[in-house]
Amino acid sequence: MLKRLQENDLVLYAQEQPESWEDAIKVSCQKLEEKGIVTKEYAQDIILSLEEHGPYIVLIPNVAMPHAPTTSKGIKGTGVSLTVFKDCVVFYDKEEEKKAKLFFTIVADNAEKHLENITGLMDVLQNDELLQALLETKSLDDYNQLINLL
């Protein structure tokens, strides 16, 4: 999956730290917007979902998987992008704060492709060494070097 993100120019290292989790969501959708896979409405739908349900997208410490409901009118295709922020973005839950630095933003226009994306992402998330190496990257050059080692 990580190689596919590289090949499809779907990796972004944010130049500036977002001021809020809402801004982080918008940044995390940029590559998908550039490719015509989503519209700006997709990011807004993610934000609305988080406002209603809390930060369920933070799967494990340091990793978020932003996604909107399949009913989002902002969905134009299927894809996954990776956005890496310099520092963790903080999401507040009723009981605790959750933080993420790696944002794997997913979108799918059908269930089969969605399952493929989730499976590929789970392979990455279950590899602690790879995940730690990703967290330590600081630039697209670092990312490319890491991917070339795989």
C-alpha cells in the first residue's frame, strides 16, 4: 500500500502544523482533491461526522483514518492518501484526548474497493517497526527512502 501511495502521488508532508483538528482534516484531503477523487465537501462531511461521533478515526496512538460516510456527495472515486504532520494533532473526546500524526484518509465509491483499502492499511498498522519508521520520517525524501527498503 505504501508503495502505491508513492506511485500515485498521494503522500503529503504538511509544511505547517494545522491550528485545529478541523484544519488537519482539510489538509488530509488535499491530495485526494487534487486527484479528483473527492471534492471539498468530503472534508466537511468528515468534520461533521467527528463533531457528532467524536474522534473515532484515531485508531491507535499517532494514527488517524479520516473518512466520511458513504453517503457523502464529495465522493468521486476510490483512494487512500497519507498526510504526515510535524507534530501530533489533538482530538478531544469526552473522556480523553487522542492524538495523531499520520492521517491515512480513505474514500471509496464501492464496498469491495473500500475493503481492499482497509486491508492494505491494516497490514501497515500491524507492522510496529514499519509504523515507527513512518513516524520518524520528516519529508517525502525520507518516505521514498523507507519505501525503497521494503
